[in-house]
Amino acid sequence: MNIKKYRFGEPFCTDSTVIDLPIEKESPDYISLKEDNLFISMSLNDSDAIYGLGEQMGGINKRGRKYRSFCSDDPCHTEEKEALYGAHNFFIISGETTVGYFIDFPGTVHYDMGFTVEDEITISLEGKDADFYVINGENELEVVKNFRELIGKSYMPPMWAFGYQQSRWSYANKEQVDAVVDGYEKADIPLDSVILDIDYMDHYKDFTIDDKAFPNFESYVAELKKKGIRLIPIIDAGVRCEDGFDVYEEGVKNNYFCKDRNGDDFKAAVWPGICCFPDYLKADTRKWFGDKFHTLTDKGIEGFWIDMNEPALFFSMEGFKKAVDFVKQYNGEDLDCWDFFEYRDQFSKLSNSIDDYKNMHHLDGKYSHYDVHNLYGYMMTRGVGECLPKDTLLFSRASCIGSHRYGGIWTGDNTSWWSHILLNLRMLPSLNMCGYIYTGADCGGFNGNASRELVIRWMQLSVFTPLFRNHSAIGTRNQEAYAFSNNKEFKDVIEVRYRLIPYLYDLAKKCAENNEMMFKPLAFEYKDALSKETDDQVLLGDEAMITPVYEQNKSGRTVYLPEEMTFYKLSGNKVVHKEKLEKGVHFVNVALNEVPLFVRKGKKIPLCNTGKNVDNLDTTIVEYLEG
Ligand code: MIG
């Protein structure tokens, strides 16, 4: 297998890996203890590129930036951010030699990947107990394959989960969901699922349904299913503290919740108000919480998304009291600017505070949450994934390597910015490297108002990602495919997705089974200098290359072909353009209703006819795009 395992201290068992390797006797000299924390220091050659780290900002090549593994509920993904919702401690340094590294550690990890000093990597762990793996292989793809073998097979959802999904925070009642379904029907645009965000619940209480908003939920689910449309409800990590609420009461009675430092149930506020937090690190809690999903699967639900599982904490009562006391003492005082800033920030600092994470405890008080923070979303996904009926769709916001075996992930609260199309593209290979195959971003952008052009250009990328979900935040402009003028162009793009479903599904399945990447950086296949620097196109399987347009007011874009390829444009049920292009740089036109795709020499991509949704899709192959 070509993997060496090193152990430092007594690591917490994360179950991130599935193969038990012998522990090497001598550890590498680039790892040391610095003030009781593990510290890694390596040097970089000029030609070294760094790949991996999963859900992170930055380019495909991760060199020249800082990152942090600390699952973060941060809804503003600006360039300088160091941590998003995932903790994916796998990376490859590739230059004269190609070596992969995996840090199996549940706490915070700080990465300086040639930022402070250009040819130095320093990585510091907040702790001294960790397993460290060095993964060898002939090339990047082999290193990835070996690593993925170590961490176990990726989750694959049922085929309908590759259909187009429409979401919004929130379609709050049956009428609003009906309007979405009608909107798609009238515009004759395919649709597979409608997502239910938090407002379908009664007071945001997990496993409840507001039956004024959704009377006869079960028959409504069945009615939609007849049309080939599925509802996908959200479940949040925290459980509302309310006397008489069975989930809360069972949790208290059976010690299923995380404790505070005094041994009482830890409490903090999220959407439902004051909540308790299931201790997903306990096997019995996982089983209990996972089995609760049967209340919804019994009503015909076949897919879920799970949220707020970093966990996101809006505030704790202690934190709130401290802030109020602080502010009170200054009331009426003459504040200087610095005092004022401190005063002003008291309340915004309350959310996701380290103090609260330190007060939260797992496994009957044995571990402070802060030290094992990155496992929370992972263990929630695991508990749910282990209890759901086979072939249920599941995707999570927070994740840590290991959770890829139980569910997919979406990449959280992006914004309707052009740069986030590119960010979406760049994350795909690094997520695949870390085991996440069923993944995608909020297409059209979550925060902010989206323009018609942005949504349709974004779709030209999302038609290739396993999770293809249009989602947007409360208060933003409607961005359903029928919400804009000339929605025929949206139909033309979304229909292409359905033509590709047999190919995409088989490819994802093959990648999950064989530990391969669905989206690869050009540099993993082509060794020329320009391929190494190409950051805005990726390879799709072994067959193709995708090159979305990610800038406004453009009739197309510049693409780089590392070898001769055949350029196709697809629109609706038709292939509207086919052209052999030589190796080199080209400008290609891409109209708003077209999907560009480059097929590699000697390869082919099968297409079926488009359909209304996956249940009604005839997956017979009707033609091939040949390279
Ligand atoms: O604090 O459920 O990332 O997709 O729409 C916000 C409401 C909570 C965050 C998720 C987003 C979802 C939203 N949630």
C-alpha cells in the first residue's frame, strides 16, 4: 500500500481510516513538539505544487496561503478566509517527488503553505496526540488512490440524487412548494427535488412537521413522488429544549446530550432557541438520533440534508450575560474608539465562540468539545448514514475525512459572486482527493442577489457536479430557473444534465468504488508547464475537460488544450457544435443556452435523451460525443 503510519502521544480514535497499519518506530525529523503541540516543518522546492485540503479557499494549487482545519459556520467566503465548514487534513506535495500526507487529528490544525516564507511549510496542531501518515505512489493519482483506500469507500446516493434540485430558504408551506413545482412544469424545465429548509418544521424542532403549513404531509410526499419529484427536508444538529418535546426528553433521560463543565446538559441557542446538542461521538446517541429519521422515511422521504453541525452556536446564556454585563459597565461612560469597538463587538463575538466550545463536553464529560471539534459534523453524518435505509440521499454541511463514507457534502453559504463559480470549480478536485464524490455548491449563489446571467453560467458548471442544487438565502432575489426572462435558455442548459446522467452516475460510482477522482487538475494527467498552472478548467473522468465561463458580459472564454480535443456544445436535446481543436490556447464562444465540453482524443461520452426527471428518464444511450 505504500503508506507509513506514525503515532504521536495517544490519539483520539477518529475512525477516519479503515485500515490498521503498523506504527513505524522512528518518526520523521520534520515533526517535533513545540510547547506541547505537534509542529511540522518542511521545505519546498521552486517547482513544488501543493494539492488537496478538501473544502478550502484558494486555487487548485494550495501553495502560498494559510489554511486552518476548524469546521466553521462562516457564511462569507471572502478570499482571506482560512477555514470553511470542512476539516480535510490531506495534501500532496508534488514536484521532483510526489508525496501525500494525512494528519489524523480531531482538533485545530494551522497550515502555512509557503505564505510566511515562500519555500517553507509549517503546520501546527493544537495538541500533541495525532496519527500522521505518509502516502507514496508513482504520481498524484496513485497517491490519492492509496490514501482513499486507507480512508474507505466514498458514499454514493441513488441515481435520482443526480437530478436537478431546487432549494430556497425557505419554501415554507405546501402552496410555496406547489408554486415551485408548477413553475418548473409550466416552463417545461426538468426537476427532481424540492428542498425543504427549516421552516417546514414546528418551531424548528427536529423531526416535527408544521402541519398547518404541510397538512397531510405523507400524502403530499406521495402525490409529488407520482410526478417524479421528491422532497428533501433539512435536519439541524441541535435539539430544542422544550418540556414535552419527545426528542428533547429522551435525550435528557438517556444522557444523549453533550455536557457542560459542571456535568449538566450543555445549552446554546440556534434557530429553535435554546438547544441541547446530541453527543454524536457516543455510539448510542448516534443510533438514537439516526433512528429518529425513520419518522420521516416512514412518511416517504428518501433524502435529507443536515445543517448547523460544526456545530453552529448563535450564543450561550453565559456568553450573553457576560456581554450584557460588559456593556452595562460602560453605559453612560465616555468611550474612546478602542473601547467603543470592544463594546460594539461584544455581541457579534458570541456566535461560535471558543469559550462555548470549551465548555461543551463529549463522552460524559471526558473530552472538551474544542479538542475534538472537527468530529461533530462527521459523527452526525455517520450516525444518520448508518441508520438510514439503503439508497437514501444524505448530504451534510460540516465534514471531516471519514464522513465521506456516510454522506455527501455541499460547500455551504457561498455568495452570488462570479468568483464563487471559480471557487466551486477549484474545490472539486481537492474534495475528490479527500473522498468526497457526491458534492456541489449552492448553484447561483446563496447570499446576495443573483443576476440571470450569473445563474445560467453557474449552471453550465453545475450540470457536471454530482450535487446540482440551486439554493439561495432568505431575503434574496428569486433565482429559480423559471424566475428570469427567457427561461427557455435555462431549460436548454438543465436538459443537458439529464442527457449526461447515465455517464455522470456511472463515473461517480466508478470513482467511489475504485478510489478515483471524478474531477482532476490538468496537472495530474499532463506534465507540461501550462497544465500545471491551469486553475480554471478541470478534467472530467478520463474522458473530458470542463471549462465553464465564470466572468460577466463574456461571449465565451479562453481555454488551454494540453493536447488535441474535440470541442462540443450541447443545448437542450441537441449537440449544436462539434469542432476538432489543436493543442494550444483558444478562445471559444459559449452562448448562454449552451454547455461547453471538450472530449479527449480516443474517448467518448454517452448521451441519452433528456427527460423530465430521473424517474422518467430513458437512460438508453442514443449517441456518443467522440473525441
Ligand atoms: O444560519 O437553514 O448553510 O443552506 O439555508 C443559517 C437555513 C442556517 C445555513 C445553511 C443554509 C440554510 C440556512 N442555514
